[in-house]
Amino acid sequence: MKKFIIDIVIFFALIIVAAIPVDLAISAHKRSVTDDLRYSQWNDMLDGNVNADLIIMGASRARMHLDTEILDSVLGVNSYNLGMDGTWLNYQIKKYDVLCEYNVKPKVVVQCISYGSLKYDDDWYPIETIFPYFTNRIMWKHIIWESNHNYFQKFLPCYRYLNYARFARPMKGVIHKGYLPSDASWSVEGFTKKDSTDFLYDERTTVVFEDYVRRLQHDGIKMVLLFPPQYIGLTQRIAGLDRMYKYYDSISAVYNIPIMDYHYDSISYDTQYFCEPTHLNRTGAELFTRKFAKDLDSVLNSAGN
């Protein structure tokens, strides 16, 4: 019996050892697909290719609303968009921390915020976006160790790739320094499915967020809080809107951070600029970015005086 158990242990140990080079090969291949939407930002960050003067932080609205090419042209800067689909501030900040390990810290951070930014969630979404980086110690330090990946996904070679068929299919698109435009037109169904929504608030996220604000200020980095456009019908459905503004206004007052609010901008009233209530299409994003860049230039110049 003892020999049988030893043989079983050796058998599985050999499988694990054999899986290591396979895991490394799969991960290297996924990182090499430069136009896969899931990995382009991470590759740029971990290869030290960002080094931007101005960083856009936030969720999908950040990524889809702010055209880095226009920002560079209007402001005369080197910008990069680190917007990350389906995430809250607690994970966006972890991504910023990884950025700073490999790149020069920015001079300006534009942090996009919304009614959902202060939710707390330990679910990394989509879970497979960081699969190719499990051999990177900095990713472990800031993200993987505390992520929602289970024990086997974290420690067994190749296991995390099982049952993720979508992982095998590249998600391709045209990206410019993190910016991901949408050519979709307004979807009425997309709006009718949006019932009333709440301002989401969790003290665990506010603690992390306010520490992040203090760290930026300690590093001499200018910060701007941005409410990007969303369809006015959605804004009118948010329960707790006053509480949302009260919280962010308090942060602005305590830390002397400007807030730029486009919830009630003319763009927010016109569905031709949206693909659905929370996201601008390419036309809307380009229009908004030009407007925002000019406004931001004035805000930063005013703050510098």
C-alpha cells in the first residue's frame, strides 16, 4: 500500500513537472499576440513601454471614451489609457501599482469615476486576462496573490487554462495606447434593459482609494477626477446620486483635486454619440476627447498658477 501511494505521488509529480514547460509555452504565445485586446496594455506595462506623462485610469468608460491620439495632439503630451473593463477602483489601483514598477511615474493621472467605482469586489474580471503573467513576481505581489483565482489555478501549471475556451480565441481590435473605440450605434434595447441603479459604496474601497490619492500627492503627481459622459436617461435613474457627489466633493475639498463632470454635458443628451447608455461610440469618444482635452489644459494651467 505504501509503495502504491508513493507511485501515485511520483506519477502526479511527473505530470506537474511536465506541465511546467507547456504552461510557459502557452503563456509566452499569448503574450506574443500583440493585437489581442486582453493583453496589449499588460504587455506594454510589463515591458516598460508606457512611460507616459498622462495616464487615464478607470473602467471600460475610460478605455472607450478617451482617445489617446487626440489627447497627445491637443495637449502635446505622451498619454496612455489604462482603462480596464468591468473593474472597480480597488483593482484599477493595483494595475497602477504594477505600472509604476516598470515605468516612469506619470505627471498627471486622470481617474475616471462613476456610480459604481466604489464597489468592492475581489473578482478579477475577466479572470483570464492575467493568465499569461503568472510567472511574473510583480503581478503576484500586487494582483495574483489576492485575486479570486482558486488555489489550483494559481499553483498548478496549465490548470488555469482548462475550461476557458474563450481564452484560446484572440480578441482582436485596433488599439492605440490602450484606447479601444466602438463603432456600434445606439441600441434601444441596451437602454430599456438598464433599470434604476444604485450608487455603490464600500468602505474597503474608499480606504484604498484615499490611500491612492495620498500616494499620488506624495509623489507630486497631479490628479483629476473625471465623470465621463453617460446617457442622461441613465443618470436620471441613479439612486443615491446626491450621496455620490457628496463623497467625491469631500475628496476634492480635502485633497484639493479638481472634478470634471460631463454627466450633463450636451453629449450626454444625444444618442447618436452612444452605443449604449454607459459607453460612447467612436464618434462620441472623439468629440468628447477634444472637448475634454481643452478643458483639462485649462484646469491644469489653473492648478499650476
